[in-house]
Amino acid sequence: MRKNEKMKLFTTTVNAGKFKGHKIEIPDISTTRSSKAILRESLFNTLQFDIIDKNFVEVFAGSGSIGLEALSRGAGECYFIEYNKAAFHVLESNVKKLDPSHCHLFYGDSFEKFSVVYELVKRSHEKTYFYFDPPFSTREGMDEVYDKTMALIQSIEPEVCEMVIVEHMTNFEMPHTIGALNFFKHKKFGRSTMSYYRPL
């Protein structure tokens, strides 16, 4: 993107809850993909009222569409990690329009910042939902992203975790167990699949 070129923005809508109908902006940049509305609807049909007052961590946040939907539906504290500067500015803007008092934003590499966020949710003594949507391996050098993501999930202790959800390429085979977490369901949406894990 040229210095003076304006970044193209798309919008999506919060599906349900206290911010239902509010618009969320999404930057048109190659490193971020907004989870489709159909994926979000399926995810929250699974979580339903269980997320009320729980922590919600969106690890590769992009514009924050998943975490802000969780916030709208009653999640207590929401944490967002994003390393792309343009996406992070859009995330900041989206949060300001909704409820910044219950949102915690972290700018930087998700793999480096995760331990900071993890310690915060651990100290809260409230069970936490972790949502991982790592960038698809669509270009050279991205293959290790899934290995690094699995290592993060492996570090999650069962007493901290309510559930881990991973949005991944459908042709990527997820393991049955990751650390202390056990696979219990998945839902396919064309090229994307959501796999769900909870403590053993």
C-alpha cells in the first residue's frame, strides 16, 4: 500500500447481543481474514450462554470480529492480539465504538504476546475461551504457523481453560489431543473448519 493510498475497509455486523446490528470494520489486507458471518453464527450457537462473564481471548484478532461478538453476547473481559499495524488501528476503532472498558488490546506478534495475555487471564481466576485463527499457509514461510499455534495451545492449563476453538484450513488434520485438551467436535465450512477442544 502506498503511503498516501487510503486503506479499503469492508464492514460486517454484530449478529446478536447488546451490540446487535452494530457495524465492525475490516481492513482489506492480505494478512487478515474476517471469519465469515456463518462461522461466527455457528461458533456462538455452540457456545451460547456459557460465555457469559467468562474471559474470551482472540489470539490472531485482525479486526476483532469474533471477540467483539463474544463481548456483545455477555463475555466478561475480552483480549485481542494483533501484529499488523493497519489491522490493529481498525481493531482499536471497532473497540472504541462498542465497549473499551472490557477490552484489552495487545499490539505485537501473537506468539510472543500470548504468554502476557495468558498470565492476565490466569490471575483473573475466571475460566477462559481461547479462539485461534492463524493465517492460512497460503504463501511460502507460513507452514510453521500451525506448529507454533499447537505449541501455544499445549501451554494452556486445564484449570484456566473453558474451551479452545481453532479455525484452520479444512485439509489440515488437527490432533485428537493437544496437551491437556481433548478434541470433541468440528464443523466444516468449505476451505475453513472450526475444531473444538476442552480439558480432558
